[in-house]
Amino acid sequence: MAKRISRKPTVRRKTTKKNKSIFSVNLVLISLLLLGFIFGIYHYRNAILYYFSFKSEKSLKDDKVAQARIYQILKAHKDLTLGFDVSQFQGKINWNEVDSVDHKFALQFIFIRATAGNNKKDIRFDENWVAAKNHHFIRGAYHYYRPNENSLEQAANFIRSVHLQKGDLPPVLDVEKFSKNQSIDSLKLGLKRWLKKVEEHYKVRPIIYTSEKYYNDFLKEDFPEFTFWVANYNFFVENIKDDWLFWQFTEKARINGIEERVDVNIYNGTPKMLQYLTISN
């Protein structure tokens, strides 16, 4: 007779408190992510609709996310003043067509690169400078600062190249780089020398252009008497800050009459307030 083999009874594992806890945490995280996604869809609903409205073959090649963000920000700042900035890198501009961003948001001011370092003049500055005036833009000129070159020679280069008139914006110092052979304190001293010489010549205090990080970390505390034009392209930054005179929020805007993508800026005030900022005599 065959020997009966006894089998051990199946043991059912009980769900532990630890497993329940992990499940609960995962459920909460998934719920939060879902709510965040729904909120994001609602918050950016107009930008998303704009994103999907692109029809042309040319538009399909563009950075649609960037274009949607531009639309979202400009719509939120419709009561402020919109402008742009150019240099020789935008190529030859058809000024007769330049009037707005994507036919929706009117442009009222422009900053034009004039000089860089102690001897460089933008090859299209004179052409752009005259055309901007002829097409009734409030215009301003900026100097790209090279930290390793003499600051006073750089100021002289700008003064030699730029003749400001009544109705123009104050001169701008564009500082983005650090020096390879001098300390931060020495760099700041050079900036102050440039600013002082230019202010003495034009009888108006210059504006400083820089990135938000550069502004917060190195310039804000040491240049309290100056106003700032700040660059921040972060997708999640949606509003101009109170201490920014101008906000450069994108480098990817499309403007009729300009083949290359363009930097677009918001002035922290109305068009009438911008007029008060210009040179009065």
C-alpha cells in the first residue's frame, strides 16, 4: 500500500502595517501628481490652446512650448509695456514690417547693441539706430562689457559710438561674464568706473542689464542706486518682479521683419511711465 504523503497547509500571509503604509503613501503621491497635472492644464489652458493653434509648416519647426509661454506671459502683462532688443546677430531687419509679437502684442521700445569691449562696434548699430527712430520706437543703446578689458576704454568706445537724443532711453551696461584674471571686487570696481564715466558724459544714470542670478548674487547690494534690466527665461517664472525695471523673459520670440528669433522685454510700467524714463533734454 502506498504511503500517504502529508502536505503542509498553505499559510496565508497577512498584509502588514508596513505594506499598508507604503500603499497609502504611493496613493497620496499619485493623487498629488494628478491634481498638479490638472491644475497645470487649467492654469496654462490659454497657452495650450495657442500651442495647438499652430497650423503652418514653418510654425511646426518652432519651439512650441516657448511660443506658448511667450503668449501666456504677454497676456498676463497686457497692461505693461512691451519691447525687444537686437544686435547684428538678427541680421538685416525689414523695419517696415516690425510692429508686434506674432501680430498680437504691439512693440513700443527697443534696445540696440552698440558696442562690445574696448574696440568693437556692432556692424548694424548705425543702421538699426536710425531705423528705430524713423519707425517711432522708443530706443536705447547698450554696451556688452568684457571683464578682461579696460573699463574706461570700454566706456570711451560706447561714448564714441552712441549719440543719445531727447526721447531716447538711458544707456545700458550689459554684464554677463566673470573675469578670468581678476577678483569679483576688481570686476565691480571696473563696472563702477564705466558707469561713472558714461553718466558724466550723458548726464543720465545708466541701466544695468544682467541675469537674475548675477543680479542677486553680485550686483543688487553693491549697486543700489541703479535700476536693472533682468534676464530670466525660466518656464515657471511668470511675473515681473517689483525691483526689475525691465524683464527679458525670452530669447525665442517671432517678430515680423526679423528672420532670427528675438529677445523680448517687458517694462515694469505703462507707456506713459516709459516716456518719463527717457532723456528729457
